[in-house]
Amino acid sequence: MLSIGGHYVRRAGGMALLAALAFAAPVRADDAGLQQRIETRLGKLADAGQIQVQVANGAAVLSGFTTTVDAQRRAEKAARKETKVVDNQLRVIPVPREDGDIRKAVSDAVLGYAYYGVFDSVGVGVDHGVVTLQGSVLEPWRKDDIDQRVARLDGVREVRDQIRVQPVSSFDNQLRVQLYRRIYGNGLFQRYATFVNPPIRIIVEHGNITLTGVVNSRVERATLESIARGVLAFKVDNQVQVESEIGKEAGAKTSTD
């Protein structure tokens, strides 16, 4: 009985092994096909750098490097069109560029955004190619658009998006309308309203007002604060700078106002 039982066990084990091998073969074939499809998609990406793809059990691993943050993101997005499981290990190795040049390019990208308005204010910091975006915007899609514009820039190694989205509030909207009319309707500031990028920015969050930007004199700055304190806000933070008092050399943080 034992010998027969032992023989039976060996036969069962052999059958299990054959079944496992039979199952593994199509899995390997599926992985190879998936890898080929992902590589085909990646091959269509512009400025993709050097990307390697490995696939095991339907999960893809991307390794190598890209030259921009945007390319790194697009590579993962392309891979996810073929499989939901993607481990993005791509590094960003950008073209060499000084932080000062990157900061200017980022500021230009923010200011050049068509929907960047007087109710948005974004600050820029750059440290060894790592860009930090701070501040506040009126709409969530503006945050995403600005982030994407910066991710495309040469020299940027990483984008840390810390931009806040202002809450939806009818009271805040009333404050915005009041402040805009009182500020840009004032004789001191009417000329600023015609600028492509008006230099005075009005941020309202939960009934709290923050003013940012640049004006020509201390009188203008004081007048702005007086106007802001004339509405029913909980708090007023006047961060507006006087142009003549701004240092010639930009610091580590630049406000795109």
C-alpha cells in the first residue's frame, strides 16, 4: 500500500509540475507581448531619453532616464494604457542649466499661462534643478496646467507642486469682486489694469485676504492695505512689495506676480 501510495504521489506531483509548466508558458508569452506593446508606445514619445521595460506577471517596470519631468510622466502614462501595474523607476537627468536660468524660465511659464489672473499668485523656488511651486490659484485645473507647463522645461529635475486651490465660497467671491473694483478702479491703480499681467494680485481664502505683487511706491502699498481693510474680511496680509526696495539679485524664491 505504501509503495503504491508513494508511486501515486510521485505521479500526482509530476502532473502538477506539467500543469504549472503549461500555465507558465502562456504567462511568459503574455508578458513578452505586453512588453512589446509598451515599448512600441514608448518609441513614439518625443525626447523620451533611454527607457528600458521589464514585464513580469503583467506588471511593468520602467527604468533608465528621461531628460524632462514631462517625459518621465508621459512614459508612465503610456505604459498604463497597456497595464495598470507600473513601477516607474525612471530618473530625470536634465540638460545642465543654472538655477537662475531655470527660475526665469519657470516664472515666464507661469506668467505666460493664458489663464493666470489677478486672483492667482504663484511663487517659485529652485534648488539644484528642483522646482518648488507655492501660492494659491482660483481653479484646480490652473494648478494642473501650471505644473504641466513647468514639467516640460529643460533643466528641471523635479517639480514639487505645493500650490493651494482656493475654496469655493460665495462670500469669498463677493470679496474678490469688491476688492477688484476698489483697487483697479482707484486712480492710483487704473493703469495697472491694462497690463497683460496686472502687478497686484488678490487672494481670498475663507474670508482672509492676501495681497501680493509689486507697486511703484510706499504710498501705493499703503493705499492697497487701506482698501483691503475697508471690506468685511477676517484678516488682511499685505505682501505687496515696492519695486525700488526689491534687491537687485533674486533670492532663492521668486514671486511670479
